[in-house]
Amino acid sequence: AQKVTQAQTEISVVEKEDVTLDCVYETRDTTYYLFWYKQPPSGELVFLIRRNSFDEQNEISGRYSWNFQKSTSSFNFTITASQVVDSAVYFCAVRGSSNTGKLIFGQGTTLQVKP
Amino acid sequence: NAGVTQTPKFRVLKTGQSMTLLCAQDMNHEYMYWYRQDPGMGLRLIHYSVGEGTTAKGEVPDGYNVSRLKKQNFLLGLESAAPSQTSVYFCASSYTLWEQFFGPGTRLTVL
């Protein structure tokens, strides 16, 4: 079974601050996949990134970066120079190695970026 | 491409009533999923399908049924709605086992 914990329920920052959203996962599978999704106030879920368990390279996409550390079972998400448009609920999710594609989501972190 | 669409967008039911939520995708995806989203609990998988004619239970299947008669459609049924089923329901689909594409959601209130 898999489990994802996002300990930060809500985070509030001022525009241009950097912010890191934490994600800790649990899985017994040796091969697994990690995801981040964004849910803006409009309600839709937007895919941000997928990471395979055998690829521990960190990834940067513009102001977004992800730090994957197997040793601590963490897959943290950092937004650099936050903007008001980054305000959303962010979900971390894990999928195991089964052929069903089932995702297990964390509880989500609500990020509020104030101008 | 419309992507993943859900019908209806909003619905109010009385306890004991039944209804069906329709999810349609035009991306020829094999895998389809129904989730519910409740405050503080993230998204939880209700049922899923790995191909036309198949269905399987997720984390919280009780009180729901599903059908996947056509590859592009995945129906979620509530036979006798209860207030505990008040939630936002999301459908998702994926071509492989990679990222899932989500519909816009259906907000259901059961009185």
C-alpha cells in the first residue's frame, strides 16, 4: 500500500518569496512514480511533474523545482519568486508498480501568495 | 480535442435519490478513474477501469457503482444517495500508466 503525507495544510507567503511544499511518501514497491498536481481556484487539476523512482535527478522548470530524495522518501516542490497566480492547492501523489495506474494522493497544501 | 468532460457540473439530490455521473474522453485512453475530493482529505479513488468492459474497486467504493461499456465513457452511479456522498467528483483518464488527465469536476450535494 502507498501513502502520501503533506504535513503543511496551508502556507501563506508574500509575492517574490521562495516557498517549499513538502511531500513524504510511503511505498513497499521498489519501482514507483511520484507526481505533483496543481488545483487553482477554478477547480481543475493540472499535472505538473512525474518522477520515476530510479531517477533521483532534481528537476527545474522555470520557477518550479523538485527535489527527490529516496533516502528520506521525500519529493519536495519549491517555487522561486512566487507570484499571485501560484495561489492554489498543490497535491503530491504516488503510484506503485502495479498495472492499474492507481494514484494515492496526499491531503494537499493550500498556498496563498499575497501581493 | 475536448479532453475529459463530465456531466453534470452541479447537482443537488435528496437522500435516497439516484443519479449517474457521466465521464467522457476523446483521447482514446485505456485507463479511466473516478475520484472524490473532500476538504482536508485530498482525492480518493472510488473505482477505476483498465479498459473497455472492465471495472475495479478503489479506496472508497461503497455506495457507488460504475460501468465502462464504451471505451470513451465511464459512468459513476449512486443508487441511493446519502449526505456523506456530498463531495466534488473528478474523473480522470490516461493512455498509459503515466500522468492522468482530469475532468473539470462535478459538485454534488445530497440533502
